[in-house]
Amino acid sequence: MKAKKLLIMLIAAAGLAVAQTDAKNKIADQISELIETQDAAVKKFMDEVRALPREKQREAYQKGYPQFDDTIGALYTLVEESPAEAASLKAISWISSHSRGKELKPEVFAALEKHHLDHSGLSEVILSLHGANGENTQAFLATVVEKSKAQDAQGSALYMQAIQIERDTTKTAQYKALVEKLNAEHSNFEVRGRKVGAMMKATLEAKEKLAIGKSAPEIIGKDVDGKEMKLSDYKGKIVVLDFWGDW
């Protein structure tokens, strides 16, 4: 009798697991279908616009470019229904990338913190926040830096924090600190194949060295006669530097 009861329980548990798996797959499929349908519509439209005479392309683009509102709304619904599912990260990333700088909903940030803070896929979501710079976005990025165990997510958050204030001259010290931290703690973090920490640090140092009033960095080369020369040899004299190239 006990064996029969145990068998029934095991069958029920197996059935529940299959149902849960089917539900996850269904959500993932729905998200993929929405995104693929919208992306296909955009591609079809752009192909049609490119086929038009050049003088008509601008007008056609402005009048007929596919809108994202319905797709964004449908994806938001799926995320809100299943915030813990890994497929939701794909939906959130797409929403953010197509929201034209508009912040994600507060409840989405809450779901990311609760369910996906240590997920390797969180980095893609963070990089999609490029155009959004509101309070909720900043708070979320700070949380990721402080609490996430996913190294790429931390690196992405530091990188995003830095580039969002890069041009704000009132936050130069904060920007420098972020770049130093990114380069020191996430030196291997890459965006589009580039180690952005080292790149940003080099750019920052170059700007500091080339600022007005600073001494010019040493330049070593050869003059028109092939003789080695150094820029420092001309200290105190008027020097004209002519940079050119031939491609």
C-alpha cells in the first residue's frame, strides 16, 4: 500500500515537472515569436524603403516605420506574468533597446534584482540601458555593482555608470573613479570585442595629458632628412604639428 502511494506521488511530481517545463518553454516561445515578428516587420519595411527612389525614402521612412508599442506592451505582460523565467531577460533587453531612452518599469527592475541579480544574462540587459539615465536605472546599476555575483554583470554596470556621466564636467572625479574601478577589477570585461576598461582609462589619461596648459607628450621621429628628432629638442620654440595620412 505504501509502495503504491509512493508511486502515485512520484507520478504526480513528474507530471508537475513536465507541466512546469512546458510552461517555461511556452513563455520562451511566445517571447521569441513576438521579437522575431517585430524584427521581421522592420526588416521588410527597410527593404521596401531602400527599393524606393532616394528622394522618396525619407518620407516613406517617417510615415511608415513600424511602431514598437504593441510588442513592448505584450512583452511587458509576459515578463510580469513570469518574472523569474530566464526568457524574461531576453524580453527585458529587447524592451529597453527599443524604448528610445525611456526607463524600464520599476517593477521590472525589482524583478531583475529579485530573480536575476546573479544571472550571466543580466549583462546584456544592463548594456541595453545605454539611453536611460533616470533614478531607477541608476539605483539598479548601483545594486548590481554592490551585490551581483556575476562578474560580467558587475563590469557592465560599472561601464554603464561611467558612460552615462562621461560628458558631465561636474562629475569628472566620479567618472575617473568608475573607470579606475572598472579597469582594476574587470580588466577582461569586453564590449564588442574591446576591453573597455583599458580603453577608457587610456582615453582619460590622454585627455589629461593633452589638456590646454599641459606640456606636450614626447614625440620621437625623423625629420625630412632622415635624422632622428624629438619634440623636446624644440622646447621654448614655436612648433607646428601637422598630422596627416594617406589611405
